[in-house]
Amino acid sequence: NCLRDHDFQLILQFYTEKIEQNTQRQISDRVRFLLEMYCHGSIYMTVQWVLGKLKGTPEEIARSLVDSMPLKLMEVFKALNLL
């Protein structure tokens, strides 16, 4: 659980900083909500893959994680060239 929490904080901080650097402003509460939800889900699914409960190559898992991104968050990422 500690590793999961640590990964969540690092990933959330990474994406938050990327968004804020590109927009020159603090992320909105709505984008933060979507980003937190996406990060939690991505970490959970990655753990499932590491434990062997989810099959696929690293590339397939990465593609599935990107494909499952909430549409509104994906729009933000695309507009900022983060995807």
C-alpha cells in the first residue's frame, strides 16, 4: 500500500506540474478530480498486471491505460501535447 500511495503522489505531481507548466496556471478542481481518478485507476490496473491478474505486454497495458483516460482529461492532455 505504501508503494501504491507513493506512486500515486509521484504520478499526480508529475501530471499536475506538466499541466500547470503548459497552461501557466493552477489546474482547476475539475481537472484535478479527473486526474486523481485516472491516476488511482492506472495504478490499480498496473498492480493487477504486475500480480499477473491482467495479461498483456507493457505496450498493450500502456495503450489500455491511455484508452481508458476520461474524455475530458484526454482533451486537456491533447490540447497541451501531453499525449
